[in-house]
Amino acid sequence: MEGYKLFLAFLASALLLGVLSVAFVLVWVLNYREGLGWNGDLPEFNWHPLLIITGFVFIQGIAIIVYRLPWTWKCSKFLMKLIHAGLHTVALTLAIISLVAVFDFHNFKKIPNMYSLHSWIGLTAVILYALQLVLGYMVYLLPFAPTSLRTAVMPIHTYSGLLIFGAGIATALMGITEKLFFALTEKTVPYSQSPKEAIFVNVLGVLIVAYGAVILWIATRPHWKRPLEHVFVTHQRIGEGFGEDDCHSPDLEFNSDAAARKRNPKSDETGQRSTM
Ligand code: HEM
Ligand code: HEM
């Protein structure tokens, strides 16, 4: 793989920034806010930032770059599709629970729903994400879609996936800022006086942006893309399930350009399409 060490540095940064973001939001709700609970009140609201940042930001980011991990290139494409789709499904589930928490909280407190730009962009992003997931399953996982359709849809799939991820990050930033304005008022220390909580949560926002930036960089480097082979197996495997052999190809050296070229000859084009 070209620039293998650089890839590892980006991946390590992504993991560090992602784990730190989740840790920061956890400390925020437990230490500075009212903790967690399911009682219609603020502890229930707090599930909203915690689950959405864990699922819709962190796990979604990992799901997006999972095909790019060079040590998975010896695994069958089918297995990688299951992992990609499975992580996105977990992310969507957490996002939905997080939305149930905030809607439930609003209804319990008789606060109007869907009045803010945050809620408009956020709900749209989650709905599009669900749609992307269903279409992804139908086009790439189930064996019915013809190769021509898979090929035609892939640029749209990639573009809309990255757009939704970016919109999720923007929504999280709006949500964080809104919450700080609501919570840090004259009754406590106002946001404008930069209390400790405000600084801490502003740092959380910076971590989320940095995480998004690293994920988008990894996902848009053409030379870090999964090589175009392994496809022949995919169609054969669909319906067969997967076994030990799905990650067994000892002759593949993922950190060698020559090995990548060997695995990725131009004549593989047809096969590559069939893996999509
Ligand atoms: C409300 C989505 C992140 C804070 C909402 C609502 C939606 C939503 C749809 C409307 C609920 C209603 O009207 O009853 C999202 C999405 C996020 C996200 C998709 C993805 C990243 C966050 C984060 C925070 C946050 C990180 C930080 C605490 C709030 C607040 C409200 C809210 C304070 C209530 C005020 C309002 O409706 O704008 N969110 N949210 N959100 N969210 Fe988020
Ligand atoms: C690739 C997003 C669901 C199959 C991608 C890429 C993105 C993405 C951004 C480009 C990755 C890269 O260039 O390395 C999403 C999102 C989803 C989703 C946001 C859910 C909401 C699915 C599902 C499947 C699927 C359910 C079904 C298996 C694929 C395939 C690729 C791909 C086959 C091509 C990977 C490659 O050849 O390198 N997806 N995806 N996706 N996705 Fe998804």
C-alpha cells in the first residue's frame, strides 16, 4: 500500500479523536450535567448527545473507512460488506434511540418540536442515512441488483454517504452550541464568561471537527482504496455465508506496492465491478 505509514498515522489519529470525543461527551453529561436516566427530564435528554456522537459520528466514521484497512484486503468483499453494513446499522440504531430520547424529553416538558435549524438538518440527515442504509442493503448486499446498477450507483452511494457524515458533524456542532446557550445562563455562569464547562465542551466541538476531517481525508485518498479484486469470490459467496477462509490469503502483502499491483491488474476491471 502506498503511504502505509501515513495511513497508520491517520488511522491512529482518527481512533484517538473519536474515542476522545465519546469520552468528552460522557464526562460532560455525567460530570457537568444531570447524568443519565429515562424519566422524561434532563437525564433523558442527555442520552441524545451521548448516543448520537457515539453512533452517528464515531461509529459512522469507522464504518465509512472500514474498507480502507489494508489488513482486511485479504478478507472477502462479502465479509467486509457485512461489517460495513453492520456498523452503519448499529450507528442508525443509536441515532434513533437518541432521537426518541430528545423527542420524549420535549413532549414531557411541553417544549415544541422541530423548531430549530439543528433539528431540521439533524432529522433530515438521519432520514437520509436510513434511506442510504436500505438502498445499500438492496443494491450491494442482496444478490439481485445487476452489476451495471451497482456500478452506476456507487459514486452516488459514496457521495451521499460522505455528505450525510458531514451533515451529522455540522448538526452536532449546532446542538452543542444550542445546549450551552440554554444551560449556561445568568442563573449559573453565562456562556460568555467562559466557565469551565463551556471551555470543555468547546474542546469537544473541536475534537469532533478534527475527527471528521481525518475520516474524510482517509475516505477520499484514491491510493488508499481497497484494491479491485476479490470479487469473483463475492458473488460465489453470497448465499453461502462465510467461513474461516474469508480472511485467509497468506500470500497477500498489503504493505507492498508490487503486491497491490499484482492483486489489482487492469484486466480485473470486470471482476471489480462484480464485487461492488
Ligand atoms: C434537538 C438531531 C446532535 C442538542 C434535536 C432534534 C433533532 C436532533 C431531530 C429535535 C427534537 C425535537 O424537536 O423534539 C440531532 C442530530 C445530531 C444531534 C441528528 C447529530 C449529530 C446533538 C448534540 C447536542 C444536541 C451533540 C448537544 C447537546 C440538542 C438540543 C435539542 C436538540 C439542545 C433541543 C433544541 C432543538 O430542538 O434544537 N436534535 N442532534 N444535539 N438537540 Fe440534537
Ligand atoms: C462504500 C457510505 C451502507 C456497500 C461506501 C463509501 C461510503 C459509504 C462513504 C466509500 C468508501 C470508500 O471509498 O472506501 C455508506 C453509508 C451507509 C452505507 C453512510 C449507510 C447509511 C452500505 C450498505 C452496503 C454498502 C448497507 C451493503 C453492503 C458498500 C460498498 C462500497 C461502499 C460495496 C464500496 C467499497 C469499495 O469497493 O471500496 N459506503 N454505506 N454500504 N459501500 Fe457503503
